[in-house]
Amino acid sequence: MQDLQIELNKYRSDLNKAITAIRERVKNRAIAERDYRVELAKEILRLRTEGIPITIISDLCRGNENIADLKVKRDIAETLHESNMQFIYKTKLNIDIVMKQIEAERKGV
């Protein structure tokens, strides 16, 4: 029973750390998205004023090295956020499993 209690406390600690970390990940994801969209819009506008055909502007913008770098940063931020969320889900599931094991031991099952 004591081992289960220790395990439960570890999962709770991990969950608290992950919840704290996700705040920073959400902020980073939002900043990365904003930076990408702002630069993309600027480049679209610049190319339109140069008279580039609208049909190829999207491809040209996304091929711009600076915009591509910002998109990579955005994608990394999204992936880190999602992996953090998956860790939270997994930890909550583990807490639930341990709680059920503790309950079963208390009932003598």
C-alpha cells in the first residue's frame, strides 16, 4: 500500500509540473503563430504590390526562408504543446489506475 501511495504522489507531482509547463508552451505557441502570420501577411502584401500573380504568391511566400523558419518554429511549438498535453492525459490515467489499486487494497480484493 505504501508503494502505491509513493507512486501516486510521484504522478501527482509530475502532473503539477506538466500543468505549470504547459502555460509556457501555450504562450510560446501563440507567439510563434503570431510571428508567422504577421510575416506571411507582410510578404503577401509586398509581393502583391510588386504585381506578382496571385496564384503563385502563396508558394513564393512559403518558400521565403524567413517565413519558412517561422513556420518551423510554430510547428515545433505546436508539437511541444501537444506532447505536453499527451503527458498530462497519460499521467491522469496513471493516477486513476493507482487510485483504483489503492481502493482495491483497502477493500481487500
